[in-house]
Amino acid sequence: MNKERSFPEGFLWGGALAANQCEGAYNIDGKGLSVADVLPNGITGKIMSSDEGHYPFHDAIDFYHRYKDDIALFAEMGFKCLRLSIAWTRIYPNGDDTQANEIGLKHYEDVFNELLKHNIQPMVTICHYDMPLALVKKYGGWRDRKLIDLYVRYSKTLFERYKDQVKLWLTFNEINIISHFPFTGGGLLLDESDENREQIIYQSAHHQFVASALAVGECHKIIPDAKIGCMLAFIPFYPYSCDPDDVLAAYEQQQEQLLFSDIQALGEYSNFAQSYFAKKGINIEFSAGDDAALKDNKVDFVSFSYYMSCAYSANPEGKETTDGNILGGVKNPYLETSDFGWQLDPKGLRYTLNMLYDRYKKPLFIVENGLGAIDTLNENHQIHDDYRISYLKDHLIESKKAIDDGVELLGYTSWGPIDIVSSSTGQLKKRYGFIYVDINDERVGTLNRYKKKSFYWYKELISTNGLSLYK
């Protein structure tokens, strides 16, 4: 019975981080500015062009200097895998520099060595919401095909340098976010009234798809024993009611989201995508070789973030909404809502896993899942975050049910294992970690690390390979 309840042998338990949200040290050792460095209030806020005001991403939690101590804490929990990203601007500060920055390359080499010393396998996201700001100013972001070559060169630099250290790779973080937050996802500065807005977004996305495919090909050549995947921000869309109009509206929203993983996992634009573009008057310009690049370089696995589900209605007027569902929709009356407005839905994760596996027949990896909450540090430096434990436990039980359904799930990396700056809001008070970082939004604090109750819970979970979920 116990064997049936445990997760598969070799399951990769761990956590996930992003360079721009944890490293700090934004302007030292040759690092250039990225798009994240001009977003003082996260991806949902305004873009600022100066250093006036407070920019949480600039300092973050100083993982850049404290990574050894933090990795030791991850090892204490028993991590098998740490998903982290490389800051593009630490390697090529302007994106199109003639030479890579050796200080940046050496830094990540040291980080990977530290992980491997603790038997933690690194999974590296090549671009995680931090493309060079200079590429926005010089080329207009991903609207210019020149970025394909620049991204592929950057990727090859990483593959060649870290081929003996890193065997798991992701090309872009949440690649579909470009359609919702174009600046963060694609370095696109768009006028809201621009009639060609969707044309620009999807043409830029096409450039990313081609760049991703070419990077997959280079990874397979340079590191034959590596696996490289795509990564999607995934939210299952439910019809608000059984009204056929609601069902069709939810279906269309889901298909728009799946369009991004379809191309990377199946190697071509779906019939839905082609119909959608025709209805919207979008004309994707292909260059010679694009079709072959997409078809010949499909990803090895599909990864995704999962935090919530979303109800969708064809007629949302007068229906209650929640600000936490950043991709729209209406409030689902059957679900609880978090302090930040999320619709909490563990069963939706099982539904998602089955949907994606049925569609792609490729291994899956949950690379982000966690609860952002306001944690209170007591006088004994303790945090009793039972709400986080409950959230994670419920989602992992549903993940195991999906495995029992027949889904091939490679691993689970919780977001984020240590408190970091929230990407969506730029806040530090919105905490996710098993490890509390003593710093607040006013940058007051010691940066000391303290273990939360969830730290010990996750440690036991990993040591029992999931059996402790059923205690």
C-alpha cells in the first residue's frame, strides 16, 4: 500500500527561483539592465525609466552573494532539483555584445558546482522575464528577428560552458505571458490604442518560438544527454455554467493558451491558431527555414506553472470577479479565494496534468506551484504557515492522483523555496518560501534566514517520497 502511495522512484523534488527575483546585485560585476530592473511594482505595474523610487528587484534577497548558505538550506530539506534562471544580462550585458562576460559565466559555474556538491540537480531557465533592456531600446524587443540569432548565441554560450553541469533546461519562462504582459514577456512597448497590437505580439511570439526551437536543436547537439523543455503559465479555464456559450468561450480561452505549447511540443501551429489569426487579421511572417526549425526541434518535455483555475463566461457583465486571476474571467463560486484573490483549486492541477499529457504524450514537470501569503515572524523567529502546508499538500495529493491516472510526471519544484520578490506585484510581503527572509518592502531587515514550519514539513515529504502526505 505504501509503495502505491509514494511518488515514482527518481521523482525530482525541489524548488524554483528566478534570477531577477532573488539575486539582487543588479549593477555589479558587469551586469547590464534588464526589463525587470525598470519595473518597481512588478509586471502588473508601470514601466519606469529612471532610478528614482524603490526597485525591489535591484536588491531582492541577495542570493547572488548568499547562494552557498541558501543552497545548504535547500540541501537540508533534501532537494533533488533546483530550478533557477541565468540572468541574460550577466552573460551579455546588452544582449548583442561581441564577448560574453566571464565574471557572469564564472558566477553560475560556481552556483552549479555548489548545487552538485549537495547532489542537487540544476534545471536552468535560459530567459526568465529579464531580457536585456538594451535590446528593447535598440531593436524594439522581440518584434525584430535579429533577436533570434542573439538568443541562440546566448543559449549556445550556456550549453557549451555548462554542458557537464546542467542536464535539464527550459527555453523561456511562461512563454505565453507575452500576450498578457508584452513588455515583461517580449520587451514590447505598445500603445494601448495600437490597431496592430495583436499582430505585433504574435509576430514577436513567433520569433520566440523559432529561437526556442533552434536552441533545442543546439542543446541536443552540444549536450546529447540533456533534456530541454518548454514552460507555460497554465490556468485551466472552466465554463462558468453549462450554457453552451460559456462552454465555447472557456474553450476558446484554453485554446489560446495551448497555442503556445502546441508549437513547441508538436512543432506546428494548430488549426485553432490558424483560424484565430484569420479572424483577428493577424498575418504571421515566416522566413525560410522557420517551418523546418519548429518541426525538427520539438521539446523533450512540457513544464508549467500552476497556481489557480479560472471560470469564464461569454457574458461576464454583472458577475463577480477577483483581482487575483490576472488572466481574466469571473469568480468561481465553488472555490475558496486567497488573501491575494487567487481561486484555489487543487483538483484543477489533476485536470491540467491529464489534459496536457493526453494532448502531447510527453513527460510533464510542475516547475512552479506555491502560495503567496503574508507570513508573521513571532518573537522566537518562528512562522507557523499551516495555510501553506495545506495548499501544497492538497495540490500534491492531486498530482499523485494524476500519476495514478497514467500521467508521466518528472518532478515538482515549489515556487519559491525561499522568500523572494513577487514578480506580479514587486512586493516582498507576498511570501512563498519555506525559508523566511528578514526584509520588508521598505528594505528594513537583517536579511537573516529563518525556517518556517513548512520547511520541516517539506523535508519530511521529500524523505518519504510523498508518503507523509497521507499522515
